Amino acid sequence: MDVVTSARQGLHAKLDSGRMLLGGHRGNADEFPENTMASFRSAIDLGVDVIECDVHLTADHQLAVIHDHLLDRTTNGHGLVRDLTMAEIKQLDAGSWKAPQFRGERVPTLTEVLDLARGRVGVAIEIKNLPLAYPGIEQAVLEATQAAGMLSDVIVIAFDHRCLRRLRELSPAILTGALEASRPVDILGLLADAGAEVFCPHWSAIEPETARELHAAGKLIGVWTVDDPIALAWTQALPANAVYTNKPRTIRPT
């Protein structure tokens, strides 16, 4: 069995199983500080199929799991992620901003998140390559995924579709998804240009007709961020292949 075929039997097969997968957006971000190990552990304990995380490159070319380019919102640090080493970022408190009981939570590395997920859930890795670009981040993500033995259990997503194209050129086996906040004129053309198999829109930017078009072409759909019953009902009406939520305790696709 070749690498591409093997990878397609992992998360890709689960997405195409006919059961809508539940994804924990930044873990269980409603109850825990986002993108921390505590948040990811909680989401897994609640039974999600996939945990979603965001990655940036540090000054020493390590993959830090944090949403913003700036450290200020979710840590007690200041400035750009790219200007500090991973060791320096590890000294920061990434939990107190959410609540005092989370004091001491740290910014994880992608390797730590993959190690937690291995054998338990899939991982959606969002490369935060806009507006600041990280040369070489695609290779770094691929190497971390391969080293963790998780190539068949991840999907790499990005708003920067050129990033997805570069990643697929490095590894045709890896599953990729194109993030979009609006309805493109030519969705299938967009996915073809990006080399992506999954369309990842905001839940309000897609309707059943478009979903039928994508499914007829053999494409998959993962929508974000579904945090209330109306958004969930719309997502189920499409239907999507996966739904990502900040509230995995209450949002339960059937």
C-alpha cells in the first residue's frame, strides 16, 4: 500500500463516512484557555473526533500552537510570536487571561498536541500564514506530522491557499482544506488551484445547493464556528462532513 492510499484511509475516510464529525475549535475553547493542552484534553474527554489548533513559527523555527501573531491576547507576554524562541514562549502564562484557575498553562508545541492526539482523535492544523508569512512553515508542519506518525490523521487548513499548494507539492498524501469566509465564484476552481480536497467555510457562507455541488465533485466540507442551535441546524441541512465548535459539550451533530 502506497503512502497516499494509506493516508486516505485515515481522517479522509472518517470525513467521508456519512457521519458528521465533531471538531473542537482550539480544543474546548468555551470552558478552557484556547489552544492549551488543558483545552485539548477536555475536548478529547468530551468525545470530539478532531481537535483544531493554530500554528506559528518561532524565532528558532519551532511550531508554537497559538492563534494570534501577537502574544498579547492569550498570554502575559508581548510582541510577535516570530520574535521569540520556543523556550522564551514556554515561560509565558497562557491561562490566566481566561480565569485564575488556569494560571500556569503554557503555549504548547505542535509536537505536544500531536502526541496527545495520536491514537485518539484527528488533528486539524491551521497554518496562520496571513498577514505575516512564515517561509518554510509548510515543511516544518509536514516534518512534525511525519515524526509523530500522524500523516493519515491530520488535515492542514489555511486561508493562504498558496500555502496549501506548497504543502501538497511537498506531500501529495497530506489532506488539506481551504478556509474561506465568503462564497467564492468558482469553489471547485479554488480547490483545484489550492490542491485541496476540503472546503472550509464559515457556516453562514454556504448553502445546500453549493454543498451538493461540492459533494457531487467528490469534495468534503468542514464548517466553522458552530456555537448555537441555529448554526448547527443549518450545518446539518447542508449537510457538512465536519462541524467545528468552541462548545463541544453542547454542540452535538447527529
